[in-house]
Amino acid sequence: MTLWDLTQGTSAKVSRFKSSIESGYRTRLSELGFHPGEQIACVMSPGMGAPKLYRVNNTVYSLDDSIASLIEVA
């Protein structure tokens, strides 16, 4: 399952990044808190392909499907 598969009000732990993610994205996401073992919650899923909002620690970030689908969660 990927981060993009989370529905509003659900959470999961990051398990790993897919191997196809660019190193720059991997580094930046890790700096923001999206790293293995971190608990992530989907706080808004607006629909129609719009970016979803995810809470990491006490901060909310917006990720679209092209990035969120590269982060595997369990």
C-alpha cells in the first residue's frame, strides 16, 4: 500500500520509498519527516485527483499522487 492509498482520517507508518523515486525527492521528503518508521495521517482527501493533505508530527503537507504513490506504508 502507498501513502496515496490512505483515506481521510486514516494513518500508517512509512515502510520505505519505492526504488523509482529520484534521490532529490527522497532527500527532501526525509528532511520533512517522511522517513521509514514515521507515523503519517491523511487529514484531507479532496477527490478528483487533487493533492491530499498529510500530517507528519505537527505539520501538514500537501502531496499529489505522483509523489505519494512512491512512499510505501504499512
